[in-house]
Amino acid sequence: MSEYDSEVAKDDIEQKTLLTVIVPVTKMAGKLTNLSSWLSTIAGLEIRVILIHDFQDIETSKELNELVLALNSHQISLIENYCGAPGLARNLGLPLIDSEWCCFWDSDDIPDAISALEMLKKVRSESEVLVGNYSVKHLNHHKNFDHQSNIDLVALNPGIWRIIFKSNLVKRQSFSKLMMGEDQIFLLDIGLASRKIEFSDQNIYTYIRGVKTQLSSQSRLNTLEALREIRTKALKPEFIKNRFFVIVFSRMFLSSLGKLQFRYPVVSLLQNIKFLFKLPKRAIFFTLRTTFLSNRRYSVKVGLNE
């Protein structure tokens, strides 16, 4: 193949890329089965995957490189560098996005790349954000969530892995160094609630729970750091009465109570309670009601979020 033909082939590949996926990987040696499984399904699809290895151990690096070499696909790129947090790893991939849409998947879950692309093929031209359905697989049960066609419910469980973004909306943003809550803060930073959102009933992601090494399975004081960062955003007048903002903060506060239990620092607890009293009560009531009645089924149907 001539140099000209090579350039044409390269351009053709780039033109066919509809979705770029950024996947941070940290300390996953011996646990790459799910990642390997869905990566093997993307051949020929209009998708590019950027694996960001937050380099913290040699074994994960070895297994990742072996996996990428075995798949031998121009659709998969691997970057290795110490980052120290999932959000900082994602930041390395943001400047490399060269497609119209992008998303952020986790290395231990099971996304459905084919369904995600099918969802994108039907998206309205004016939409900036596309939210899909998902399921949660625990060691003991598997539950489908099909009631997420509502921005309030997205605020309750942002699940950034089931959200697809117009690339120009997020490419110049960045995730914080927090180990928990970085997704919620990212969504606040891009002003998700004011964007043109389209909801789909397509199930595009299976979130795995019950794994001890997951950040979500651990009690971390980082949750308090996230709450403090969210409180500082309330200094901006447009935030304090923003319903999405209020629900995100209220839900994280409830989550921190559960994670930290009796180890909750008194000063932080009082600060958060004091802040809650400043927020609109209707949004807080919604958060409490839906959190404690989580088995209730919602059938609210919303198209574009105006």
C-alpha cells in the first residue's frame, strides 16, 4: 500500500468513528475479563476506545498490553501514566477525542457498544446529551432500571457511564482529582440540567456491584471532599436554587451518612446540615422520598430537556 493509500485508509477510519470511549484502568490484574469481553465485540463498529492505564502496578500493565496486542485493532489505543484518580486518568483522554460523541466507561463493568451506537443513530440533531437505560448486576441479583427518563432521577444516580455527550460539550472540561463524587461535579460543571437532553429506553450498560475493590464499595472520606467542593459552587447564585444541584448534593449527603456511619466528622456533618437548610425543600423532599422508596416504578417520559 502506498503512502497516499495509507492516508486515505486512515482518513476513512476517522470518518467512521461516531463514538469515542475513555476507559480508566487501575489495579485490574487478573480482573480484565469484562473489559476483554466487550472490547472483542467492537471490531468494525464506528467506535474508538482509549484505555488510560493509571500505572500503579506492573502486572496490570503487562496484562493490558497483552490484551491490546492480542486484539490488534486500530480502534483501541492504550496510554500508560500514573494519574492517581479515575478522573485524572479520564482527563488524559479528553484532548484525544476526535469523534462527534464521547462517553466514559469503567473497566470492570459490561457496556453494550452495539446498543450504544444504535441509540446514537436515532438521536436528534439538536441533542447535546443522550441518557440510556442500564442494569445493575450484584453478586446475588440482577436489576434493570427503566425509569430514568427524568432529569431528577439522573441527579439521584448520575451514573456517568450511561450518559453519552456531544464531544464539544466536554472536551475542554476536566474531572477533579477526587476519588468519589468526581462524576457529579463534572456534570454540574458542564451544566447538565440546562443542556438539551434526550432519553432512550435502550439498555446500554451493566454496572457491576458487590466487588470489594470498587471505590463505591469502600467508605472514603473523599465523599466529604466532594460535598465541600459542591458547597463552594453554591457561592455562584445560579446554583443554590438549581434543582439538579440540590438533588445531587442531598443524595451525596445521604450516601455519606451511610458510608461513614459513626466516623462522620462533627464539623463536616454540621456544615452539611446547615447547608441543606438553605436549599429548596421540595427538591430535598423528592430526594428523600425516591431514595427510601427506590422500588417504586416511574414512568415519566421526557423528550428534550428544555
